[in-house]
Amino acid sequence: MSEEFKERNGVEEGEESFAELFEQYSEGGGDNLNIGDKVSGKVIQVGESTIFVDTGTKLDGIVEKAEMLDEEDNCTVTDGDTVELYVVGKDSGGIKLSRAISGIGGLAMLEEARNSNLPVEGKVESTCKGGFNVTLMQRRAFCPVSQIDSRYVEDPEEYVDKTFEFLVTKLEQNGRNIVVSRRSLLERDAAEAAETFVSETNVGDEVEGTITRLAAFGAFVEIMPGLEGLVHISQISYGRIGHPEEAVTVGQKVKAKIIRIEHDDKGRLKISLSMKELAQDPWDTLSATFTEGDKVTGKVVRLADFGAFVEIAPGVDGLVHVSEMSYTKRINKPADFVSEGQLVSVKIKSIDLEKRRISLSMKDAEGDPWLDVAEKYQPGQKVEGTVEKQEQFGIFIQLEPGITGLLPKSIIARSEKPAAFEKLHAGDTVEIIIGEVKANDRRISLTTGDVQDDGDWKQFAPKKQKPSEASGGMGLLGDKLQAAFNKKK
């Protein structure tokens, strides 16, 4: 302070501080700040009831300590912390700062808030047609439902009895018609956050955020207040999922990698994230988990004309070719045998780590029913079967799942009751006789057991020895000698 100023104003030593402030104010110490401006500054001192903030001007900022307390009345800032506040007033004592205008105020203050785009604190009292009733500075205001949030409002009641900051967008009829918007403030803050984010962040960086909402195509993650990124469903996990809710929940904190930052046609910032790129690739440890010949349980995740893809571990799919689906059924379309989401048993036939291909077999996991056919079915054995279908050349009869024999038409024609067989339909039960078994060829011939001319049947029976073979090869004379010998005995 100049000596001239002290002498002119009669300033004593004890009054120097106030006088100096007054001189600074009269000289325009804070003229570059106006009501409504947003100030970012460091906390100089936390007092008993007020907090002093460096505004970057000759005048310090002053904010009521009550505004900076948490729910347990603990101060949320300390000396040296950086805070962002709004200018709500100026006098010789300093610049009055606030998080938002609140409390009792007149129309002049509301008009100043509207003109300066200064946030005003208000409480949502109730819902009404088209929006919400909001009380701010002991006045009633209206907030359209589309302006209460930056996202779609599914349940308006979740906003009732909560206090938010709003921007005054309309002030008419001497304060009787006040319209406010929270969305405008959120979008403004989001734009500022986005600008800061883009300048400080690069593709490939790892971020942490909170899942705010789920959609069929992915999960939205709030990286910072007002700024969200999208984790597409294909980037949530290595495992296949039908909906994000199968892997994550709203409110869950997650880590993700930034894979793309771009602006859409309207200039809006779009941030693409990936959670699975921070997880271990299951193919890297596959050889330690699975080997050829293993029998495992998997889930059918996709069907194709040539087979079904089965997930045997999260992110690891194998192919079951249609020819590898069943020993017991003839399958033309995989969809006729399995469905997506179905759990099935499979056997690993081969693993190609380089090409990331796994060949699977469902039928080998169940086992080949033809392996012990020769022991289970003998020529001449009477069995019961189920008719599968009638064909021009015979009837196909199932002896057990996967084992089907053929009863030829030529056998039926020589049967004592051919009509009984010709009247059979699919699903009918019938008693028949095993004729010839060719396990290697997967063929079994059947007979009726009452064929009038059993010429066909004899070919399945053990061959009788020829007379010459029985007598040691002596021909007709040997046969007669053998006969005589047998008679004498």
C-alpha cells in the first residue's frame, strides 16, 4: 500500500490489511471475473466457517465451509486442494464463490443466474404431467422430463426428493413461470470433460469406470462424470454371451482398454472400450487345459449347415461336424439334432493351436454301439425290434438305438404270414430272428423264422460237412464204410 494512500485515508497500522484490500478492489482487483464465471483455484486456507481460495486475481475467493461438507459433516477439501466453483458475488472483502446458487433469493438473483448460465440448486418435489415440480430459492419451477437427465428416464419417481443443480432456461411473469434444465448442465459439463479427456488420453490406455446401463449390443461405462464409453458385447468377454447382463451388472466397477476414440457425424464424441483385451487369451493356456481324446461338456453356441460350434471353455469353440453327431441317428441338418444353448458331451478329436481350430465328436463321446454287436447278436437268435420304416426292398427294424437290421422282402414273401409283416408301420414292435451279422460293415440281416423254403436261412447257419470231408476224403466208398461202422456201433 502506498504511503500516499495511507496518509490520505488516515490508515492506522492495524487497519492496513483491510485498507489494502479496499485499494485493490477500487483498482479493479477482481474485475476480470464476473458473476456466473467458473473459477478453478487452490484452497489457501480452511477456516472455521469459511474457505479461502486463490482466484488468480488480487482478490481471494471465499466459499462457505458448509458447502464443502459431506454427509457426516466432514470437510471434503484441505489446504492445497484444487476446487471448481462459481462466482456468485463480489465486494471489497473478496469474491464470493459457491458450488451453485441456493437458499433464499430474489428474482434479481434468478435473473442473474439465467443470464450468466449459473447453476441453481433445487429439490425435485414431485412428478407432474410432462415433468417435475422443482423448488429452488423457495420458488416453484418446472423441469420437463426430457431435461432432468442426459439419458432416457425409465422411472421418473427415482428423481423425487433428490437435490440437483439446474440451469434456469425461462423466467417469466414476475417469477410465476420458471423452467429449469438439468440436462443442459450435464451436457455442458460432459463437453468440458470430453475435451479434457481427448487431450490427455490415447488409444491403448487403460481406464477404470462404472457400468451405468446395459443394452442388447453392449455395456455403457462412465469413465468420468458426464463421459461414457461403450463396451460392445463382443468386447466384454472371450466367452460367447447372449446379453451383457450374463457377464456384468449395473453399478459394477470395471477396467477396460480404449480401442477407439472418434466423433460421429454430429460431432459427438464416441469412445469404444474393450474389457476382454485386458483379460488373458484362453488359447494361450489351452494346451495345459485340454488334450486330444479328452471328453468334456460344452455349450452349443452356433449352428451351421455343416455342423455345430460348441464352446468347451470361455472363448474356446470347437466344431462338431454333422457326420460326428450321432451313431444312432441319420442327421441331415444339425438343427434337427441340437439347438443353441444346449449342453452336450463331446470328445476332442484334434487341436490346431496355430489355426485356432478344434475338431469335436459327439458320437465318440457317447461310444460306438457297433463295437460289441458281434457278441450281442448271433445268427438264429430271437430278438424284438421296432419298425423304423418300410422300403421297396424290405423293412428296417431297430434292435437298439444305433443298431438297425434289414428284413428283406424276399424273406417276407416266403414267410407263412407275409401279410402280417407287410401291415407293419413305423413304431410297431415285431419279433424277428437274427440272420447274418457283419459288424465291420455295420449290417445285420434279419429273417422271420418261419420261411417255407429256408434256403436263405441256411446260408446264415453253420455249414454242414460234405460226406467226403467227414470220411477223410475217401469218396462214396468211405461214406458207406463210415455208415456201416456207425450202424455196428
